[in-house]
Amino acid sequence: MNGNTCGVSLQYNEFQRTVIYAVSLGGDTDTIASMAGAIAGACYGIDNIPAEWSDACEATHAAMQLADKLYEIVSAGHDVKM
């Protein structure tokens, strides 16, 4: 192995590599990276999101509160109606 995956250094964790690679694709990078980051975050977990990245994002605290509420609803067995 040459020390990188898809051109992204292995010094980064899986979440970071996913987002960095998504940005490197070009085009509508903010949308692509946010979707890739959401999926990678769900897959790899919050512990893999660097604090400096989440601190730099707008409305991180509000999003975390909504995620916690959703988790509480689902884990309590309540039906979620859309």
C-alpha cells in the first residue's frame, strides 16, 4: 500500500478521508461533502468526527440536540410518523 486511499492520506480516519475525497471530486462540493459526511458520520460514529471540524460548522449544537431527541424517540419504541 502506498500510504493513501483514493489519493487521501492514511493519516486521516475513515470519516475524514470520506469527506476529503468527496470535496476533491469537484462540482457541487459543499453538497456532495455534506451528504457524504452525513452517511460517513452515521457509519463511523461521532467519535470519528474531529472536534475542530464540528466546531467550525454552523448549528452543530442544534443538530446534536435534534439527533438526541430523535434517538430518544426511536429507542423508546415510539412510532415516528412523517
